[in-house]
Amino acid sequence: MKTVKTLGSFAVIAILAMAFIGPSLAAAENTALCEVDENPCKSPVSKAHYTGHIEVLTSVMNYDCDALFSGEVFELGAPQEIEGNFTYTNCTVSGASCTRTEENGPSVLKFLKEGHESAKGTGESLVHVVCGSSIDCSYTLAGEIASVIGPLLSKENNGEIKFVSQTMVHEAGGFLCPKTALLDGVFVPLSETYISS
């Protein structure tokens, strides 16, 4: 009888350990961007091209831009890394034009699979914003969090990356530059991009 109680205690401990360890193992799952819906991925994406639109909200002004990201996808990893460059066009604030350019590139995007056709996205980039003669500011996008979903879950045909109220930190510029800015944006792959492993 004592052996049964001891074995029962070990079973309870093992179940509790799996409950705590299990989620961290899933979080470390390899991630692959895949051209087709297959797991494991045998048709990995090698080049990533995303089009999008961003809106930046600050205490001084709000502006929006069209955006394009082109990059090279690295090997299967936890997370999957993409190194590339952002190009911004049609940036406007209250009808006036602004410029937003990437500096010290390339930028890095990282996707970590969290479930079926879903991943957490983070990124690192430095951008320079000029609006009129008074706004000349640089901001870092480091550790930005995005939700990434593939075509099977997305309203978009090819999948999407969505940033919601992500903080950009002031790096350089004059006293008119807000200390922080919030980024909203949606990017869509130019071709079907499934989230696999």
C-alpha cells in the first residue's frame, strides 16, 4: 500500500512538472515560413515581401505612410529570422508631406510560432522622420510585438502581420520630438505565407 501511495505522489509531481514545463517547450518550437500548408515545411519561403500601411500617433502630430518590406528569410529557427529593409512612401500629416526612412539597416523581423497558423512577431529598426521644418526625429523600433497569422486564419488571402499601439522610443532629434510614439500597422505578404515548423 505504501508503494502505491509513493507512486501516486510521483505521478502528481510529474503532472505538475509537465504543466509548468510544457508551455515553455511549446514556446521554443521551431518556426518556418512556408509556401504551402504543410508540416513539417518542405517548401520554405526564402524571400519575404510585405506591403502595408502604418499610422504613427504622437503627442505633437499623427502621420501615416504606405510601407514595403523586402528581406531574406533565414533557416528554420526558434524564432524564424528575416533580415531586410523597409521603404516608406506617401507619408502625410494633416495633408502635408513627411518623409520616413530606415537608417542603419538592415532591419530584423523575428517570428516565433505560438500555435496553428499563428506566431508572435518582434522587430528591430531605426527610422528617421522629417515633417516640415520643425520635426526631424529618429525612433527605435526594438522588441515591437506583432500578431502574425497565416492564410488559413487571416481575412487577407496571403496572411498578415499586425502591430497595435506598439511603442517607438525617441533616439535623436530636437526638443519638438515626442519622447515616444505609438505604431499601428498591417502588413500583408505578396504571396501565401503559411506558419509551419
